[in-house]
Amino acid sequence: MTAAVLLGHGLVIASALFVIGLVGVLVRRNLLFQLLSIEIMLNAAGMAFVIAGARWGQADGQVMFIFILVMAAAEVAVGLALLLRVSRQVRDLDGDAVSAMRG
Amino acid sequence: MGDLLCSLPIWLVPALPALGFLVLAVIGGQLPRRWAAVIGTGSVGLSAAATLGVAACFLRHPPAGGVRIETLWTWIDVGSFEIGFSLALDALSLVMIFVVSFVGFLIHLYSTEYMADDEGFSRFFAYMNLFVAFMLMLVLADNLFLLYLGWEGVGLCSYLLIGFWYTDAANGAAAQKAFIVTRVGDTAMAVALLLLFKHAGTLDVRQAMAWATENWAPGSTMAVVVALLLLGGAVGKSAQLPLQTWLPDAMAGPTPVSALIHAATMVTAGVYLIARTHAVFLLAPPAMTAVAVVGAATLLLAGCSALVQTDIKRVLAYSTISQIGYMFLGLGVGAWSAAVFHLMTHAFFKALLFLAAGAVILALHHEQDIFKMGGLRKRLPAVFWTFLLGSASLAALPVVTAGFYSKDLILWAAWASSAGAPWLWAAGAIGALLTAFYSFRLVFIVFFGDEKGHVDHRPGLKIVLPLAVLAALSVVGGFVETPGWLGHVTAFSHLTESALPAVDWAVTDHHVEHRLQAVVAGITLLGVLAAYLLYLRPSSIPAAVKATALGAWLSRFWLSGWGFDALYDRLFIRPFKGLAHLLRGDPFDEISATVARVAESGHSALSRTQNGRIRTYAFGIGVGAVIAAAIVVLT
Amino acid sequence: MTLVLLILVPLIGGFAAWIAGRRSADLSRWLSLAVALVELVLALTLWARHFGADVGSGGPWLEVVQRPWIPELGISFILAVDGLSLLMIVLTGFIGVMAVLVSWREIESRVGVYFACLLWVLAGITGVFMALDLFCFYFFWEVMLIPMTFLIGVWGHERRIYAAVKFFIFTLVGGLLMLVSILALTFTHAAETGVFTFAYGELLGTPVASPAAFWIMLGFFVAFAVKLPAVPIHNWLPDAHTEAPTAGSLILAALLLKTGAYGLIRFVVPLFPEASATMVPWALWLGVLGIIYGGVLAFAQTDLKRLVAYTSVSHMGFVLIGVYSWNELALQGTVMQMICHGISTGSLFLIVGMLYERIHTRDVTRMGGLWTQVPRLGGVAMIFAMASLGLPGTGNFVGEFLIIFGVFPVNIAVTVAALLGIVAATIYSLRIIQTTFHGPVAIAVKIEDMNHRELAMMAPMIIVIVWLGLWPSTVIATFEPAMESLFHLVPQLVIGGY
């Protein structure tokens, strides 16, 4: 298996993951599942970095993956906190119901 | 003594009434009426006294060039535009300040009684003093810019005094009309000043006139244009065609105002202006003809209107327009001195007529309809006799009245001057018939016949005295200039010859002159006789004439002053008001309002995409990313 | 040093009035009056110092203060006065005192902040009239805008927010266009000479390529035309005037509009003579449009304040045609007109304010016959109505007729149209009097005539307007050298003149 083949396959998987995540965000109304979908999209991006790092033999890909990991953790912390507040406030986890910021 | 009088500055003449105005305007409200009257009348009286002193000096020691100039200060000095606040006294100004201050004084004296019960007593005298001050400035001004100051100033006072009883909206409308119509004329005059300054480089009357005489060929376009524009200013102020409509309405003011401003002084300012700028008119024969034609047409039109008026003051107002028409006729044929002479005698007899009419109006409890008067001869003898003398002078009864001498000079010049023509004379002669008829119609209706009104106020000394003085002047005022067969006194023309050129006679045959005089005298007497037959004897003719369709139409048409008001209403007032109504919301505001509206609709369209749903936003991001990627990949 | 004080006094005075207002409203009032009086005295001493003095060889500038501000960007702090600026500053000081006095009883809420805003506006205006560095000028231009917006928006009448926003947007857009033009001019200058500077003296005579020059000039022109205001960008003015408190209307009419005219005279024409020459026909006819349009609209209004506002549009049209005739008579007449319009229209706004305090309406259809009750106020109104219609004996006559005499050789049609505007002025001015003080008595309640404070305000206004009418040389002598040096810079825009 050459690096190029690895790269091509890896990116296809990453893209597929990303699309799955994106579709999840778009079609699920439950905020918890939307958060999960965002996690999938982040991981897709991280996977792309790792694959690209492996392809060129650079450590940058792994560094970026760790960075994304940390960021995802922070994001989940904030997101879950918000989710809790929202569920208390509107007694629902329907994302569409929380539209007070509409123009 | 003469030298002492010559140390009397000219500026005292206008300054004294101006001071009177200042005092009355600032503290007049607190002053008792007696004091307001003393200040108001006294300031003009002192001004008249100063006039006498100045005149004595002028006559004894005629200044070089016939003009005494007094520069008070430099008014405006911008580059080449240098205007002095300076007064000039020549023979023409002298006649004018004499008329203004003396007639003004008599009318002020009269007003102390006429206005005695009025709430705005001190205000009245303040305005009157201001008027006299501005009028004196007008006639004493050394340059046209300063003349314009007086010119507009008297317009202001005219406005203030016509609308003196301000709570009546009709008075206010009349006052505004007077101001606005005269200002339309002033616009023409302003353009004349602009042209004079552009070409002559000065607004000093003497210098500008000298420049024009030197540089403009007779009949040159520029001279004609300037002269016509000056005529435009003059017809506005002097209520001549086509700007005559304001004067009859101006009778809304108190009667002394009508006497002073709308008969004796301000309305003759146009005559003064043309006489003052005669050099330009001499260079512009077409403009001279225009002046004569305006005068002739106006005197006939106004004479006809005077025939059918029923309001005593409106009769006199139309008669004033008509008489000023004579003055214009005189100016137009180059009889400068005769026109100014008629200005003077007219000031005497017309002021007298107005004041006497005022006494009648006061006696009858502010009744102005002549058909509700009658038989006042017995009740108000002093008023009757003075009014009779005034009417005789207005009708120009031969030999015994001042009006005869001045009008005769004008008519003779209309025939015999080089600019004259038989048809101009004929217009004047027909006018004489009309004048005699309407003035004696007035006398017969008001003072003869049955008593109709109740006299509840007999004029006191302060009314009778001015009437008597003016009546005397209406008779003897003409003896300063008499025709050849009657003593050949030439005091007036001798006085004015330093300021005004003599008539350029085309006919010098005295037989013709005598024959024409006889004809006019006959016409005048015919007019009196007609009035006698129609209005003093029981006669059904006036009623019968009025009953015919043509008679009724003519009487309505003349009563309304030849329909000029309706015409101007259609032509100017309604379009202006319509335009104002149309524009009142400020259409330009729509431009910025449209910009604001577009921004607002853009805002509401975009804000609809902001629906608050995270999924929609995410979709937007996704689509955007795909499009961006597509652009990157595909290009 | 006086020049800096002229700005610092109202600026610091404003803070002081604000702080004082927290303790007592009256303290704030007296303090503001004191500050305004000090400002006036400063301005007058400056005038007295240079009154009748010959201008030296150093150009028209009587006093100059110059400090580096941001030298890296070529920005310096330059204040200078010539005769024109000097008179505008004296006018600012004079109107400032009146503005404080007229607010005495009218303003009851947040008095301290109000006076702070008032004094800051004055500081901004003074700065505008003195700044000779374009950046500095722009700075003061915005300084005077913001407190003015607050004056209208906070202490105004019913539709104050709308009026304040409109005023702000119009002026700000104009100001931003000017900023763009300033930068463009500076960069052009830098490209030509390698010197990056905003100083007026150095930017003068910068050769700008022809199409660019026109657009740069237009940026300045629009900013000043908005302030002037010239039709069709005048429509912020009726709203701002109508909704502002009396002092706000007074300052707007008497001073802010003058900054527009000042800008045209000081910057637009001297900086861009060729481009301005191409503007002449446009500007002349815009001016005429303003004169006639303002006159007709003034006649059509029923809100007295709005009526007076439109008279401003009409009068400032004269200023526009005066500037673009650019000859000695027209230009001197323009400055005269600026001063006299400030006094006369300002006074009319004061009168409307006094009426409003008494009868709580500005609707002329509900007024009439007021002379019976308030003859003094009526008399004062009469004087200023007459000034507004350009009666000889008032300064307005001198201004308008000098302009007309100056425009005449440039364009006869414009002159005649302007004269028709004077007829329109007669019509609307008489209407002011007829509908309020004359006519049938319409107000039943008892109202008081002018009190001592009001008399103390109006008496100087009357004296000044009549003085300017009879002895205009008092001020003409002061601004004449300044005008001459402008002619030295730009001898003529169009063929014509004396």
C-alpha cells in the first residue's frame, strides 16, 4: 500500500464521516444528537489531519489532532452546559424550539 | 441769520422724526397719551421747522451746482462699491421735504384728535414718525441705494399702518397686498440699480446720471431698459397700471394714514423717482412714451372706477391713482417741473379731502358708505367748506384753485411738448371731465340732500385747523406758477430749474394754449354741471343707467377696478398657493425617505433568514462551504 | 494662546457644568452662563486686538497656534484665525450666550448634561472655524456633530429621535465623504511632493489630475452642502430645527449652517479652483433652487418652527450663489449674509421658542392676534420678520444686495431669480406676522409679555442687526483682508465681476 493510496482511502473515509456528521446536525432536532454529530464532524477533520501527517511524515498532523481533541472537549463542556440550561428553561431538547434569537 | 441757518444740518430733518419713533417705540407704551401725542407731533413739527431753516438757507445762498450734499458716514465700502450714507438737498428734494414735513405735521396734528380713543395711540404715532423719517430719507438720499432704503422703509410703514387695526383679517390682507405688490415693482427697480451700477460703476444719482448722459446714446437699448425698469419700480409705489390694485384696498388703514401715505407722500415717490432719474428717461424716448401712456391709461381707468365707488375713501383712492396718472403723463411728456408741481398741489388738496372725509367718517361713527351720508352741509359746516375747496381743486376749477394751475401745465405740455401728442392731451381732457364729475358727485351726495346719518362727534380744533390750512393751500398753492395771461408767475419752475430740465416745446403758439385752456375749463364745468344734474337735482338717470344690462355690467366692472384683482388672483395668487400646497410635504424628502425605505425592506428580507434554528444555520454553512469548494475546484 | 483657550474654555466648562448639574441645576445654569460669557469676552478681546489693524506681510492670518499632533502621519494641530474666522468666532460667542439664556427655564431635565452638550457643541464649532489642518478640521467637524445630536434627540420635541437620527446620518455621511476626500487629497499631495501632510497651507495649490480633482472636490462640496443646506440635501434641516429645543434650533441656524458656508469659502474653492469652476453653473442654480424652493415651502408650512426652518434654506441659497460668483462684492455679501442670517433667523427661533413656552403650540392656525397681549414680543418679531425679508436698515439687506450686485455680472438669470426669491421672502415673512401677532385674536388664555431675561436676550440681537444694517463697515473692515487673500489664491472662478 502506497502512501498515496492510503491518503485517498483515508480521505474518503474522513469525508464520509464528515458528511454523516453534517447530515446528523441538519436532520436531528434533538440538541444532544446534534452535539454528537458535531463531535463526529470534528473527528472527521482530525482524521484527515492524521492521514495527511502520515502521508508526508510530518508530526503536524498529530499535533493538530490533539489540538482538535482538546477543542472538542472544551466545546462539549460548554455545549453540554448550555444543553442543560436549555433543557431546564424550555423543558425540551428540541433545537428548533430555542429560536428566541431569530431576526 | 442766513449763515446761522446754514449751520443747520440737513440730517436733522429726517433724524427728528426718527428720534420720535425711537422714543415712542421703546417707552411709548408707558407714556400717557398726551406725551405720546406731543412727541409724535412735535418731532414732525420740529422737522418741519428744520425744513424751513434749511429751505431759507438754500434759497438765500443757493449752493454751487444747485445741490447741497451732506455725507454722514460711509455706509458700505466694498471695493468699487462705495455707498455713502449721505443726503443731498436740491430744489426737487426741497419741494419734497417741504410737502412731507408740513403736510405730515398737519396730519399728525389731526391724528391726535382722530385717533384719541384708539388703544394703539402711541403705536400709531410711532409708525407715523417712522414713516416720515423714511420718506424724508427717500427724498433726501444722495444715491439710489440710500433712496432704496427710504423706498422700502416707507413700504414697511405703509404695511404697518394699513394693517394698523390688526385684529381684522381683511386689514391684514390689504396690508400684505400693498407690501407684496409694491415689492414686485421694487424688484424691477433693483434690476435697474444693478444695471446702472454695472455700467456706470456708481449709484450716486448725479454721477450715474452724468455718466449715462455722456456714454449712452439717445435711444440706446441699455438706457431704455434701465428707464423701463425704473418705471417698473415707480408704478409699483405710485399705484399705476399694472400694479395699481393695492391702493384701493389700502384704505383699510386709519384715514390720516390714507391722507399722509396713500395720497400726499408715499404714493408720489414713483413720480419723484422718475423726476430724479430724468436724465435716463431723456435718453430713452420709448420709455418716456411708456410713462406717458401708463399715466394716461391709469388716469382714465381709475377715473372711471372712481365714478361708481360707494365708499368715500375708495372714491378718493381711485382719484389719487388717477391724479398720479396725470403726474406720470406730465413726466412722460418731459414736463418734469409741472409733474412735481402737480405732486405738490395734489398733496395739499388730496390730504385735505382725506382728512375732511375722515372728519365725516368720525362724525358718522365710522360710516364710509356715501349713500348713508347726506345733508352734512349744515351739521359739519367747517368740514363742508374745506371739502368743497378740496374738491374744487381736485376738479381743477379754473383760476381759483391750485389744482387748475398744475393740471393745466401738464395738459398743455401733453399737447405741446415735443414728446406730447394730441391723443395724450385728449386722454387728460377726458380725465378732467371724469375728475370733475366724480369729485362733485361726492360733494353733492355727502353734503347735500337729506340727512341720513346721525352726527355724534363734531370736529375739534385739532381737526379743523389742519383742514383750514390745507384748504388755504389748496387755493393759493397754485399761485406760485401761473399761465402767461394770468400774471405769469414762474416761482416754482424757477426754483426747480436747477434740478429739472425745462420742457422741450414743439408748439409755442399761445393762442393754441389759450384755446385748449378754454376747452378744458369748459369740460371741467361740464363735469360739475353733470354731477349737479344727476346727483343734486332729483334725477332718475343714474338708477336708469344702472338698470340697463350694459350699465350694470360696467358699474360692477368699474367698481371692482376693471377686474384686475380677479385677473391677478387667477394668474399669480392661485398658482402660487397651488404650488405651495403641492410642495408642502417637501418632495425632496422623498428621496432620502426612499433610501431609508430600501434599507428597511432589505433589512426585513435578510432578517427573515435569521430564524433562530441552528439547523438552518448549519445548512447554510454547509451549502456555503460546498459552493466555495466548488468554486475552488472548478476554476 | 487665546485660540486654544477659545476651545478649552467651553470644553472644560462643559465638564464642569455636568458635574455641577449633579448638585444643583441652577448652579449648572449659572456656571454655563459664566463660561459662555467668558467665551464671548475672549472672542471680543481677540477682535479688539486686531480691530482696524493692518494685516502684515504674513498673509491674512492674525494669530496662529501650531503643535505637532501625530507627526508620523503628518497630522498637526494648527489653529489660526483670519478676519473671516474671527467674526465667525465672535458670532459663536454671542450666540452661545443667547443659547444658554434661552435654555434657562425651557430645560428642566438633566440640566447638567444638557449644558455640557451645549458647551461642547460650541467648542466644536469654534474649532471648526479655526482648524487649519484638515485632519484637525475633520475632528472638530465630528465633535460638533455628536453633542448636537444629543441635544436634539434627548431634549427635543415629539419626533426628536427621528429628527436626531436623520440629522446624524446626513451629516455623518457628508463628513465621511469629506474624510475620503481629505485622504485622497493628502495622498495625491504626498505622491506629488513626497511630503505627507494635512496642513491647509501646504495642500493649497496641490495639482490634482482633472477627473480626480472633481471627485475629491465633490466630497468636500457634499459635506458642506449638507450643512449649508443646499436643496436637494436640505431635508434633515426642517426636521432637526423643528424638533430641537430652542437653543438647539438657534445654534443650528446661527452657527452650524455657517460651518457649511465657511467650508465652501475656506476649503472647496481655494483647494480646487479648476474643479470648482466647473461646478459654478450647478452651484448657482442649486442656490436659486434653494432660494425659491425654500421660500415657497416656508409659505406652505403651518408649523411655525418648520416655517422658519425653510426660510433658512431660502437664505442660505443666497450664500451658495454668493460663494460661487466669487467676486469681491458677492463674497463680502456672503459673509455679511452669514452673520446676519445667524442673528435674524436665530432670533426668529428664539421668538418661536418664547411663544411655545407661553401657548404650548407651534401651529400657526391656532395663533392670531397675539399682539394684543404681547406687544413687545410682537414688535421684536416684526423687526426680525423685516430682517428676514431683507428690509434696508437691517444687515440682511446689505448681505443680500451685495450678493445680488456680485452675482449680476456673472449670471443675470440667476440674479433675477434671486430677486424673485426676495419677493417670496416678503410673502412668507408677512405671513409669519399675519398668522401669529396680527389677525383675529385666537388665544383666550392670559399670557405674559417678555420678561427681563428675554428682553436682555433680544435687545442685543436687535441692536446688532440694525447696527449691521447701518454700519456694516464695522465687520466688513475685519473680513475684507481675509477675502482679499482668498482672491489672491483664486482670482476668479468665472469671467465676470467688477
